[in-house]
Amino acid sequence: MTVDEQIDTESPAAYLDRYGHMLLIRLFETEMQRLFLKGEVHGTTHLCAGQEAVPVGVCSALETGDYLAGTYRGHGHALAKGTDPDALLAEMLGRTTGVCGGRAGSMNVIDIDHGLVGCFGIVGYFHECLNFAKVLGLPAIYVCENNFYGEFTPMLKVTAGGDITSRAAAYGIPARTVDGNDLWAVREAALEAVLRARAGGGPTLLECQTYRHHGHSKADPAKYRPPEEVERWLARDPLTVAKTRLYDLGVSEPELADVEQATRARIDHAVEAALAAPYPDPRAESPTEYAP
């Protein structure tokens, strides 16, 4: 089945479910911010609020046996790939019920059961990875969530050439610039890349242009961003874009309200369960990576 055929035959209900996943990520990040300010989240954390359409759109094109690797700002990747929100939230709080037993926290989440090989604070090796994947013809999809800032620095001020997509041409890799706030656009581009990979066509680079709603991390109020820029991007919130499209497709307000209510209840339950769970006891548990 071609990409167009897959898109055309999908029901609005399928996208309503994906909207629910986007909202799950947004509410999860909202709770992370709140719990962090209360001292419940230790270490640092990088929120992906505003970028939800990218992980949900890409992961909707993957199958259960496909693997996903992320960098930091990876809570959305884990949830989109199927990590249980209860287990992920408990991990953020360092509790034993966390997906990694409370030992990974925000920066090193792994969930092999759902194909998540890790979300780590390592962002280098871009050109080496593209070259290696092309030389070996790997069925890999590289997704750049371009939110136009490298920590506190505007991307366009320090990036020669002005975009990411064109870099793939040097390696003979197909590439595409995508509206990263449009769930439909991301899914379509991801489906095309997935079909190419499964057919032996090798790697693809997707530059999904989006915008983070928060600062880089806990110590960043993001005052360096022009107010008009922030306002322009907030007006294209991916959740708002998706809701508008769903209404156009005939989804009713009660249907959307039901999804939103169920999603909020799911996050509330995850928070309650995580706060009630115990911390790991280092006296009773040995590090698993060194266990005999």
C-alpha cells in the first residue's frame, strides 16, 4: 500500500487516538515541570512541550518490532513508542516502579520492551551516522526535531547554509523538510521514509521544524526569544492544529472531550502512583549492569 493509500483509508478515529497521545505527552511534561519545582524530580530535565507532533507522527508509522533511539528531551519519544506513563513518571521521580527501576531519571531512559534503546544527552556524530548508514544501506530514519535553538543560541546564527535538510545531499540520502507542528504532515513523511527503508532504499533524513514552549532546561527562562516569535509559534500549537483538523474531519466536541478527560485521568493516576512508590535501596540492590 502506498503512503497516499494509507493516509486516505485512515479514519478520523485513528487521528483522534494520536491526538490523545500528543495530549498525554503535553500533560506529562506539565506535571514534570510542576513536580520539578516541588523538588520531586532530581537532576535536570528537558521538556518537549510544543514538539509533540513529531514523536507521535513518526512513531505512528513504526511497527512494534522497530527500534527507536533518542537524545535528550526524550519523554515524548518514550511515550509515543509505548512506554507506560506510570512507569515513565515513576522513573522521573526516581522510584522503584520506574521503567528503569528509578536509576535512569530523565536523561537516560531505556525501555527495550517497547523498542526504545535509549534517550541520552548525547547529540553529536550527525555526519558520521549519515555516512555510515548510507555506506551500509541501513534501514534508518534520522529525524531532526529542529526547534531553532541550540540551548540558548538561535540556530540560524550559527548554522551555515540555514537548514538541516540540505546536508543529506552530500551523502546521497533522501531528505525532506516537514511542518513539525502538523501531525498529518509528520506521519505522511515518516510513512514514506519507513516504506523506503523496508523496501531496501536505505536511510532518510527528516527535518521536522517545530518549537519548544519552555526554556532549554530548568535554569532557562528563555528570555532571549523575541516575544513576537514566541507568540507566532504558540498560535500554531500542535495540539490546536490537530484539534482544528479533527473538527474539520467531523470529530465532535464530546468525542474530543472524552479523550481529553481520559488522558488527564491517566496522568493523574500516574502521578499519584509514582509519589506513593518507594525509592530504590542501594543497600539491598546491586547495579544490574555489574551483577554476576
